[in-house]
Amino acid sequence: MDYGSFVLEPCNKVALKKLDAIQAKCLRIILGAMRSSPKNAMQVECVEAPLFLRRQLLADRYVLRACSISNHPLIPRLQALSSVVSVNAYWTHKQTPRFITSFRKIENLPSSLYNTEKNPIFEFEYNYLTYCPSVILDFNINKNDPGANIKLNKELEKWQDFLPIFTDASKLNPNSCVGAAVWIPRYHILLSYKCPSQSSVFTGESIALMEAVAYVESHKIPKVIIFSDAKSCLQAVSGTYHKSFYQTKIYHTLNMLIVRGTS
């Protein structure tokens, strides 16, 4: 039901209601609900969005991916269609297409998107993409443990020759910006970064790791250990599956450091 569904609208509402009826029937089977059960109540119970919201989400994802590639053929067509929608009286009493709604959202973002001439992953050499860095996912230290600081200091004693760097990111509420930071206590250096409110904490943690690795490269530090409390981000870095552009940048810089002889 998802495939190509976001190009359907605007269309005949009677036809769309048939899809809504299929969704309601599926939810009724899943829940074992009666035929008289309200559709919106079943959607809440199954954590399933109404299909019109689902179609908008799929359109947003598709247009966002297209906008990340500067020479994507869809973008000039959306720009032309968006201007037509704005001035043409034909659309005055009709629903705006999902594609145009998505495109306008992206056009009105407070910060610009990063564009490449090709798929971002192909900007890097193959050996950078397949490199697996050394990542320790758990020190078995619980932050609520009264002796957590003592345990951490004992761990740091094992890495006396290495410069410790700490990274973190946080977001106070859904509408606030994401703050990312790199802290180097030995040199009393704090690097802070403000990310757009659309960013996730995962993105903020990735940016902090990327900037920490970039600092090591630019200052030619021979031995370094980077600490992060974002396990999901570390898991992404420890494997060869790339969740974002930032992970790819981290792989690229780490591989350059290893070739240079940095530990």
C-alpha cells in the first residue's frame, strides 16, 4: 500500500477511501476488534498513522533524498510546479500535491541542506568505507553507581599515554536546537556546535565525534582515546553500515589517521 502512494494525491476521494477501508480492515483483524470499532481508535491502539499522514511522510523522505543530490532531475521540475501552484488559479480550490508540500517544507528550512553532485557515499574511496575502527562499546560502568568516577579513573590509568577526549550532545525539547560538544580536559579546550532544531540527538553525537576526530587530525596528536555516551552512534561507527554522511566522514578521517600512524 505504501509503494508510490504519495503520488496519488490529489485524486478522487472515493478511491482514497477504499485504501482507508483496507487499512481499517487490517487493523480490525490485528486487534480482533468489532466491525463497529472506530478507525481512529484502532490506529492509536496499533500506533499506525492515518494513510494521508503516511503518504506525506513518504513524500517528505523522497524529496529530502532528492534534494541532497544537486543535479537530481526532480528538483527543477518541483521548483517549476511549485511556482505554478502559487500563481495558477487552478489550484485555488484543490488540494496541493504531496510533493509540493514536501518541497516547500525543505525550501523553508532555516538552514541549508548539504548537496553533492552524486550519492554522498561515492565521494569516498572504497577502503575508507570498509574500514572498521577499534571501538569498546561498554566499560561496565553504571552512571548511577556511587563509585562510577573511581572506576572511570581506573580505566583512564590504562590509557595514560593517550589523550582523552570526551564528546556529547543533547536536546532540551523537540523545538530546541541540538547542542554538540567536544571536551579535552588536559588542555582545557571546549569545542561547542549548534545544530538545527530538525536535527536528532544521534546527528549531534555524530557531529561531535566527527569534530573530535578532525581535531586529532589537524593537531597531529599521536595517541588519543575518544569517549562517547552514545552507544547507538558507537555501534554505527564500529560496523560498516553507514547511517549518515557524518559516519562516512568519521570513517574517512579515521582511516587517514591510521595510515599516518596515529593510535
